[in-house]
Amino acid sequence: MKKAIIQFKKWHFTKMLVGLSFMVFLFSQCEIQKSYEYEYSQSAGGKLGITAWQYVQTTDSLSLMAQAITASGMQDYYSGTNEYTFIVPRNSAFRSYMKTNKYASISAIPVATLQSMLGYHIVKAKVLFSDPALLLANNPIEYETVSGQVMYLSRNTSYQGLINQGTKKSWTIITSNLEPTNGVIHVTDAIVYLSL
């Protein structure tokens, strides 16, 4: 029995030593950021240095969004100098929308429908999820869209951006806080709308 206790203590000590070694290694790899301003990685996210329109046109997963913007004649919003928040659905969102609504292509969707849809996807303010107003989790804030409707933006406790939280239908943003020269882009997996 005494031998088993000694073996257990040795095993427990070894486990603690390995854990401590890992913690020392982990903390030695950390860097201290010199300022309180968020510093973006060069490989992902952050300041893009191009307009929202240029970003949409050069991103393969947004090619159907580019077609929708062109077909609706709304390029000026995406290429202008006014700052907006652009909710940008990926190709999969448009495919799902077209399948559900029985459209063969983006060009088959009526222009008025595209304008209404895209108008709802443009918020008349620059909204970053790092803004102090969005500091509280699960606290939707109302913003006006170009279509004249409201969109509620918030974040959850995992710091993921949410669209229309607290309404009948809400969506989680999959990529947020991309900053073109004319606002901010948040990418979604769905065409979003207000459902009260």
C-alpha cells in the first residue's frame, strides 16, 4: 500500500512538473502590446486600404454579392467616400436565397428586390464590434439602414457579432471588423432581414 502511495505521488509530481513547464513555455511566447489600440495581423482582418467595392470584387467567396451590387446599380454606396457598415453575404447565402425563391441567377432577381435587399444590408453608420457602445454582451443597439428599416447589432458573450438579436430571426456574423476606406464590412452566411 505504501508503495502505491509513493507511485501515486511521483506520478502526480511529474504531472505538475509537466504542466508547470508548459505554462513557463506558454508565457515566454507572449508579447506585450505597446498601446491599447487593437493591432491587426497583416494576414487577416483589419484595415484593408481599399474601398468596400474593391474588396467585394476581389474576394472569390463574394462574387455573387458583386453581381448583386452591379445588377442593383448600388456601386456608389460601396465605392463612395461616405462611411457605412456593409453586411456582406457570402456566395452560399445567395445560392440558398436563389434556391428558396426559385431564381436561376442574380440577374433573374428583380432590380427592386435587389435594391431593397442590399439597402437593408447597409447601415448608415460605421459600427465596429470593438466600439464601446457594443461592450455589453447581448445588448442589441438599433441602427438605421439605407432601406429605412432598422437593424439591431450586438455581440454575444463569445465576442461574435450578431444581427437582429432579440427578434424572431437573428444571425451570427462569421467575419467582422474588416475596415475598407469607406466604413466597415461584416461577412455573413445568410441574406438578413428584420423579423419582429
